[in-house]
Amino acid sequence: MDQSLLESRFGLRKTRYISERFEKSPRITEHCSFSDHLHISYAIQDSSTLPSIRESLLRAYMYAKDWFAYQGDIELELWMAPKVIDLQYMTCLPCDENFFCAPGSQNGIKIILFVSPLSCQKNADKDHLSGCLVHEITHHIVRDISQATVFSMKRKKDLDVPMWIEEGLCQLIQSEVHPYLYHKLSEDIAKTTRWYDFEELWNDLSSCTDTTTAYLQAYKETKTFIETKGKMELIRLLYLNRTHDVNWNNLPYGENNA
């Protein structure tokens, strides 16, 4: 891929959110449907990976639907980048090969971006891939049932679903599908002593100076809420968000050492 083309894509970060600027890499030319509502676009050299991708996607999709007791289906399409440079082109970000993203929808279809297992060794592990996919599918389901804006930097201004709740749910469900993550998060929580004020976690967590702590706190507090109030209560609040009949400031927050 021409470097000048990539640099022009990177320039879009100054004027557009990722949900407005994501675009399929020109090297992704093939398309396949795993079902009526699950699809993948990919480069021809990645054809051999489709059976394992299908297995991981179906596992992740069914797990997320069952977790939320979601009725019906969500139409999803994976855009599998053959190389990390293609992922950078699609996101306009200098991301690495481990990056996954659910940037929004195109023609009513929810999109998920990631790098082919042939170029990212971690993605060849089915448990890892299922965990990452269920994380991104959860983003789409949370936005669907809550009608929260895809513009994550506008959540606080609009008193919309706080991103710490959305990211917390994504990590929580991911850790259930990929147990290694559960143990890693538990170890990291035990070693962390300083946390953010919740107001700083309302918008996109990538805006925080210490993103590792921000994501860890999102997981910790969401997990605590579900353990004390139950997941159906949180799902109920997400549905209430459709009519703005929920005050997210009134959640029973956990211990905060900010």
C-alpha cells in the first residue's frame, strides 16, 4: 500500500470520528456469508482461515446474544485486514496487529475490524479470537439496545450510556469467553491502588492519560455492579436509556480511590 495514501487517511483523524471515517481496505476484495446475518470481507490470500474464523464468530455471537437474552439477530460483517497496514488504513490509526474495532455501521450492517490470523499469531488462537470478537459484538449490542450514540466522545455531554459501563461489559463478557483474561484482570486489579473519578470515564476511555487503568476500572466497577445488583438490572437500565429515563449519575458506584 502506498505510504502517501496511508498518510492522507491518517489526516482524517483531525476532522472526523472513527465512525465517520472508517473505510474498507482496497486489498479486501472477497466476500463470504456464514449465515443470513453473519458475513466476512477478506483478502483472497486469507481464504484458508475462513473455517476457523467462522467457528470463533459463531461462538462469540451466540454467547453475546444469550448473555443479553437478545431477541432476533444483528447483522454483522467482519472486515479482516490481510496486514496491519490495511487495518491502519481502515481506522486511520497507527494501531498494531492486536487491535480490534467496532467502529459503527455501513448500510445498516454492524462492522468489526481486525487483522487476519495469518498476520497476527494471537488471532490464530480460537479462544483469543472468540474473546476479542465477543468484546466487539458486545459494543454493537449495547448500542443497539440502549440506542446510545456511536460518538463515544459525546456521551457525557448527552448524559448517554457512560463508556466505562460499555467497555466494562465488553471486557467482562470477553473474560467469560477467554478465561486467561479473567485471571489477568484480577491480578492487575490487585496491584492497582489509584483510580479515576467516574466523571473522567464517561467519554471514550482512550482519552484518559492512563488508558490501562481506565479500562481496568471500567471492568472492575461493572463487575461489582453485576455481582451486587444482577446483570438483568443493568440490561434494564440500558433499555431505559432509549427514552432517557435513567440517570447514570445515580448508579451505586464502588470504592473510588481517585
